[in-house]
Amino acid sequence: MTEVTALHKYPCPACGADAEWNPSKHALICPFCGTNSPAEFKEDASGITENDLLTALKAIPADQKGWEVTKKSVRCQNCNAISIFDPAHVAQRCDFCGSPALLAIEDQKSPITPSALLPFNIPEPKVRETMRDWYGSHWFAPNALGGKALTDTVRGVYLPYWTFDAQASGQWQAESGTYYYTENDKGEREQHTQWSYASGAVDNFFDDILVPASKGVHPKLLADLEPFPTTGKELKPYDPGYLSGWVVEQYQIDLMAAAKDSRDRMEAALRAMCASQVPGDTYRNLTVSSSYTAQTFKHVLLPVWLLTYDYGAKSFQVAVNGYTGKITGEYPLSWIKVTLAVLAALIVVLILFSLSGKH
């Protein structure tokens, strides 16, 4: 995984320290003296650019490249994450697995610049409270989980995503089946199917199909964190002020791979729409001929609170949607609790069986 920190600095007008984006106050605040640092943010969502996908796949426009920051790169020898820092930042541990085994590598090429981002909306104190409640809600987890997975290691990160739009059309053909029934010599009802040719068409606009470009957070957790509001006014035009004081991951799933993923999902959705149009009770031999126009994409950054902890020999992650507060995570099982639960269930079954046998 690739990260950038402190892409742009906003000095506090009172003490000169670097101001940071504060989700609870929705402003740049100095972490030392508390002064509100004046900065003008881009707010109008109409300024967010949709890029033509076919053009970009042929050649990424030069004005879409680069974070305009000098970077140093390290690779985590434990999880292979690639982290990019500004030269003033000294990395002690990997921000995603916590390992201190960091190895300096050559600087990475600049990525495509994000065109939009979703600012952090949930403050850290609320996240800590949510995580503590989450620990307590999992009875099958070991009792020591809350102590092992300390919430003081929680980090806010902006994760990279791609969004894809397309106008899709699907021409379909299928055999439509209608059930009918007869009675055999034994008086039993038998089901039969009468098949007939059917065809039709579907048109659908896919808006902001979201494809994560992160390899630092486990894929299932990313799926469970959705939805992120990316189609309304919540999404802001990219402004480095929102990133001040936060870790930003650079994408490791490139535009080509993400576009293929989005097309596969569009194809599956379009096929399901076509299948729903087939008349009758069932169908077979469905074929769909699809075409796509007005294909565009955006590279966006979305906010996630992340906690990575080790329990035994395994590493686990807990993630919180930085805008909605939705939480998801992984945790070890206490085999003692699992065994006790199974035994308790068996005892209940035996008791019920015994009682039923007396009647």
C-alpha cells in the first residue's frame, strides 16, 4: 500500500504549528493552541470533474498526474504496504499492520490526482466510543479482546477509490417458460413447461459504481463499510486542506483493473435486469448483447478510521466509515465460549427431547 502524509501544510496564524482538519468542527484547527486557521475550501460539487474513461485508458492526461510533493518511500516487510511520506515525516511503524520492519525503497511515480474527496465527518472521540461498544457486543470474542486491541492506536486514513458512470443498453433473447399441470393415471398432479421465444431491451444509467483501490484494508471490510455518499453534495472537489494532518493512501489498483471490475459488475446487473423482463414462470438460454456509452470515471478519497491489532499469531482489522460512522471488523473466537455454547445447546435439545418423550 502507498500512502502520502502532509501533502500541504497550513500554518496556524497564532503559533505557526501545522493546522489539521477537525471533523467535529469542520475546520482547520491548530492541535497545539486551538486556533481556527482560515482557509477557503472548494465547496461546489459542480466543480468535480468526470473524466472520459476511453481517453484516460489510452493515455492519462498530464494535468491529472502528480501530488506536487517531494516524497520518500518505505515498504513494510510484514504486509508489503508501500508508504509515501514527505521528507519531514519519520515513519516508525506501518500505519496499516503496525510492524516496525520498514525498508527504504526508491521513490514511487506520482499517481493520478484525486478529483474529489469526502471529508471526515465523525470525530475521533465518537469513533473510540463506537469501537468500545463494538468490542463489548461480541460475546464469542475472548474477554481480553478489549485490552489487546487498544483503541489508542486508531488512525484516520483517506482511502483511494474509483467511481465509474456509464449509459448501458442491453438487447436480450431467451426462451420463456410457462408452467401448466396435468393429472396422471394415479391422480397425481404433474408440472410441465411450455417454452416460447421472447426478446426485449433494457436501458440503464450506472452512476458512481464504487471500486476500492486500497490493498491496505481487507476487501470484505471495505465492502461492509459502504455506502459512502458520493453522488450528492457531500462529495467535495479535491482540496489539500481536508487532508492536512491525515494519512492518505495512494491507489494500488490502477485505472485499468478498476475499470474492468466496474464493467463486470455492470454486466452482472444488466443481465439481472434483462432476466427480470423475461415473461412467464421461468426462462432458459438467456443471451444479452450489451453496449456502453458516456463512460466516465473519477478518482476520489474516502475517509476511514482504522485499527489494526494482533491477537495471538494473527492480525485483525476494525474499520469505521469516517462519514457515516458505520463500523465493521474482525475478531478472534474464544473456543472456550464456543464450546460452552454448543454444550448448552445440546443440553437444551436433550431436555426438550426428554420432555417430548414423556407425552
